[in-house]
Amino acid sequence: MVYFGIGYGLFALSFFLPTIVKGLAATFNTQFSLFETGVIVAVPFACGAIAMVLWTRHSDHTGERIWHVVLPMLLAAVSIPVALYMNSPFATMAVISLTAIGIFCALPVFWYLPSIFLSGAGAAVGIAVVNTLGASSGLLAGYLTGWLLDFTGDSRIAMWIVGGFLLISVITVLLLRKSLRAADIHRGSAVSATSPARQDS
């Protein structure tokens, strides 16, 4: 469920950001060439890529994973529907860049969480199931977001749905927080118990 929400946000942003930019041109009575549209669309992903490297390094440095997944997902969940209520194209794209940052920062750290629950032979199967169910969000994101855009003629409702799925992911991680911490502590204890004893010189 967590990966489904992250994937839904990522696919919706990837597929429909050019459409959103086109809608901004109509809303604010401006014109973007094809090249300008491409540059505008690239900015949120560039911001997300840079933030992802810094955020994952911080997660590794502190050893904290749960809030490193929750906080960026919450940022994405709030920012993506709010973006389309901004009063200028610049402000809209700035907030959408926050959405991309949230999704890109949560995605790599998320993959630490399944490994807390899963180990041994079950890990390969479990992670494959997580990946398959999560990737299926691409199908729903494409069809549902596109249908809402066609049906309403407005991107706002579709983006509220995206924010809703991300918020469900946030709630799911928070509900699993105690179990994740307990499993992580147990796994750490098991690793310590099986590691060879240090010999002091």
C-alpha cells in the first residue's frame, strides 16, 4: 500500500505534468513553446534528483528510516493538490517541485522497510510482490487521472486524488511504525548475536 501510493504520485506526475503545464498557459494567458514546456517539466525532476541524494545520505548518516519516508510523502501529499491553487505559473511550478522532491526522497528510503520484515528466501518473493503491487499504480494513475482530466476539464480534482493516495501511504507507515521498529531492533539483535566476537589486542 505504501509503495502503491508513492508510485501513484510518481506516475501521475510523470505522465501529466506536461498537460498541467499546458493548462497553466491557458489559465494565466501565456504561451510556452515545446522547448520551454520541456524545460519547465524538467525542473521539478532535477530538484527531486538533487534532494534525493542529499536526503538518502542523511538517512544513512542518522540510521533513521521511518520518518525519512513519512515526511517527504507528507510533503508530496500536501503540495500536489495545493500547487494548482497558486496565483502564478512560477509559484505553481515551485510547489510542484516540492511534490517531486517529496516523492523522489521517499522512494529510495522506502525500500529499506520491506527488508525489515522480510529475510531469507521469503525476501525475494515478498519484495517481488511489493514491487508488482506497487507498480500496478501506474495503470490506475494513467487511467484514473486521465479520465478525471477529461471528465472535469480541470486538473485539480485529479491532483487531490493523487494527494489522497500519498496520504494513505503516510498513514500506513505510521500505523506500522511500532512493528517496524520492533522488527528492526530484533533484526539488529540477531545480527549482533551471530557476528564474530571482537578480539581486543
